[in-house]
Amino acid sequence: MERSLSMELVRVTEAAALASARWMGRGCKEEADDAATSAMRDVFDTVPMKGKVVIGEGEMDEAPMLYIGENLGTGVGPSVDVAVDPLEGTNIVANGTWNALAVLAIADEGNLLHAPDMYMDKIAVGPEAVGKVDINASVTDNLKAVAAAKNKDVEDVVAVILNRERHQKIIDEVREAGARIKLIQDGDVAAAINTAFDDTGVDILLGSGGAPEGVIAAVALKCLGGELQGKLLPQTDEELARCKEMGIDDIERVLYMDDIVKGDDAIFAATGVTDGELLKGVRFKGASGTTQSVVMRAKSGTVRFIDGKHSLKKKPNLVIKP
């Protein structure tokens, strides 16, 4: 892949963030998602690549989507798989809470897992704990492994978990082990990424969430030297059939990093929509907007944080086409 794609992809997530941030706290998650999707699609049309969406968003919550199989880019340049969530955290934006992101990931064609829109059990950690955790091990054993890897006491470890009834057993075991918990309502992509940054105060992600979001998070962690393990959790016969179509006959099979993101190169980009531990959200003042983004590349290991100031008068549609 061309290294220049990194900055091109930031333009895409910036546009989606600027468009959706106008809806913050207004209780309109579909409108926010639609704004992000439209802006992202418009800017993608200017990016020099031959992209195909292998993971789109929207099926699970019936939101607008960049659909699976959609071609993105100018049609000139590298052929890439695209995993995209124009607004990761539609409820977050609707309620004006933390950690909504505009996110996308790309890899060379054929290198991303075409995860169906179903639930996935996940465990994610940063670089220090790579190879130390096991999704099939107990919660307590994984907490002890992370503590040892990070030279902490178990009592100092922070596990981030989606606040769902299905996770009560995990929550109880974390508390019994003496570790601390950060419960989140939405946004497990941001939570998984946060495990790779000490400043966020998060050490491990536990529990189930969307499989497409798992793939996007895995790309980010590949760039950061972290790790995500997953197991698909089909809930219906239709979802079970989709797993078999993917060649996954054993539903208990663990998906490791090389199963989710093949090859040695991938790019992840995200722009904050609302404030989070890692990125600030969009700010508007008069005819300008400011954004904070992160872009990473697995091949080089480069991680860039980018502050942007955007003239909304000169770029009213969030894109200037060549």
C-alpha cells in the first residue's frame, strides 16, 4: 500500500466526525450516523485506491451503511479491503457521552476477515501483555497474566467491559479477583484501542460485542503491537450458516490476530466525535471546526496524532474534489 494513503484516510474520518458531531446530544442516532456515512462516502470518492467494503456498519441496528461489496476510491491505486464504521457509537453521540469515533481500517485485498454482523466474544490487550492472555482461560487467570506482564498488582489492573446483563458473570469475577472495572455503555472499539495506551488507564477489554467492530479494533492493535482474540457467537441458524460460509465450522474456534488481519501491513484511522480518553471530540466555533485524529500503519509501526482546523466556509460539504 502507498504510505500516502494514511493521510488520505484521515481526511475521510475527519469529514465523518465533523458531519456527525453536529448531532451530539440531540437524541437522533440515525441522523448522526447518516451524516457520518454520507460525508465519509463523499471523501472516499477522492482517495486514490481501489477499495471494496468487506465490513460495513448498520445491519444490526438498521442504520444507514456503507454496504458490504461497495467500491470506494477513485479506482486507481492499490486494491484494498475496507472495514468501516462511519460512527462508532451512535448512541454515544445521541446522548452526548464519551468515546464516539469515526473509524476505518484498510489492508491489502483479501487480508481482512469478512466478519458477519453478529456478536463476538473478545479479549484485547496492549503490547506488554501480548501472548500472555487466552480467551479460553478464566477471567481471573487473564487478570493475573496482565498484572504480571505490566508489573502491577491485580488490584491495580483496570478491565473495561460493556455494561450489559450478559456480562454480569464476568463483572462478578473481576470484582472477586480484586481488579477494577470501567463499565461502558457503548464504544468497544475505542475501549480495545485504549488498552495499548498507558495514559488511558485501561489494561484489558473483556466480553462480547460486534464482530465487525472486533476486526476494526484488531487492525488498530496490530498497528500498535497489541492483541485481540475473538470467538464468533452466532445467535440464530442464519448466523450459524454465515459462519460456515466463512469456513468456520467449529464455532468454538479462536480467531487470533493472523486470522483477523493477515499480512504485515494495514492502516487504521480514527477521528474523535465526542471527547474520549485518547482523542478529543469535535469543537465548533463560528465558521471553523477542530478535530483530533490518530492514524497508524502496521508495516512501519508509525502512530500519528493529528490536530486539524477546518474552514467550513471554504469546505462547506467537507470535501474539495480535485
